Amino acid sequence: MITIPLYGALKHKYPNRNQISVRIDGDVETITAWDVPDVPEPPPESEWASIKEEYDLHLKATKYQRDRATSYPSIQEQLDMQYWDAVNGTNKWQEAVAKVKTDNPKPE
């Protein structure tokens, strides 16, 4: 079972839902389970393709966020850097954050 957030036109079509849950049968993108209480039938295959396409575009546009999240030092490490920067007059925390942002740029 995968959960797909709804964006754009699909969010307008299903206004009471933030996401849908579907089951994919292997590599075939066929809906085998549809978890939308207010809509008893899954969308036709043509609409499913647009749901998948919107989701894939969203994943591509936000990849940098996931990459940054795993690259940043832990909160504890960042707080320690900030403390020692204040004590020593350095800027290691700013440099560490800037490196993560440079290594994982936000797409334009």
C-alpha cells in the first residue's frame, strides 16, 4: 500500500482528502485497493496516470528537501556548533548549513 498526496486539480476533485491510499500490483500501475471513503470507485486509468504524474513531479521538485534533511548535522550537533561558535567567535555552524545548501541546491 502506498499513500499519495493530492495536489493541484486532483485536490479540487477530492476536496476532503489530502491523500489517497492505493495498492500497486507489482510493477503494473493498477489500482487494486482504493481508500477514499467519500468516493466509492477508483478513478479511471487515465486519471490514475495523472495522479501518478503529479506525484512524480512533486517528488522531483522536492528531492532537494529530502537530500538536505539527511545531510544536515543532527539538532544536537548543530546546537553544540552554535554554542562553540558563540564562545569562540567562529561560524562553523553557518558554514556547515551553507555547505548542505550548496551541495543540495533548490531547483529554480
